[in-house]
Amino acid sequence: MLKAIIKKAIKQSVVAVRIPTSSLRVLPDFLIIGAQRSGTTSLFNYLIGHPSVGPSLWKEVHYFDINYKKGPSWYKAHFPTRIWGWYRNRRDAIPYVVGESSPYYLFHPHAGKRAS
């Protein structure tokens, strides 16, 4: 129980520190949605294993379902900066894309409309 509380506090602190730089951050290029235990974690891990694909700060951001009220700045705080993307594009000479995976988007009644 204490371990979970500490983990949650650390996650909240990291995001809070990144919110002031949200205007410098990118939105995701892709979203992975799907039922639990349907391979979304494997797909996410395969994709981010590629050098031109970057992950969100946490695999399951849950912005379009349970965290939507926190606003777009909170959401953008989960992604790399445009400067990082520019650097990766120049270094690797291939487009750098980022994404996130939140399986609950499939079931939440408002997630699809919010993400479109």
C-alpha cells in the first residue's frame, strides 16, 4: 500500500514539473487502444523498441477517459519536447513519432469523441 502511494506521488511530481514546458511538447502521433490482455502492452513495447518511435512518459496516460479534466497542458507534459524530436530526426535521418497506449479508451463512452 505504501509503495503504491509513493509511486503515485512520484508520478504526480514528475508531471507537475513538466507542465510548465507543455507548450514546447508534442502531442502523440498514435494511440493504442484495445481490450485488456489483448496484446496492447506487447505492441507498445515492440513499437517503442524502434529507434524512431518514442513513448509517452507512462504507458497508460488515460487522458481521454479518466484524466480529461486535467486539461491539455497536463496531457502534453507526458510527451517529449519538439526540440527532442528535431534532434532525433536530424540524428537518425528518419521521422521521430511518439505515442501512448491506454486500453480503457476502447470502453470509455467519451474517449473516442475526445480523441478525435
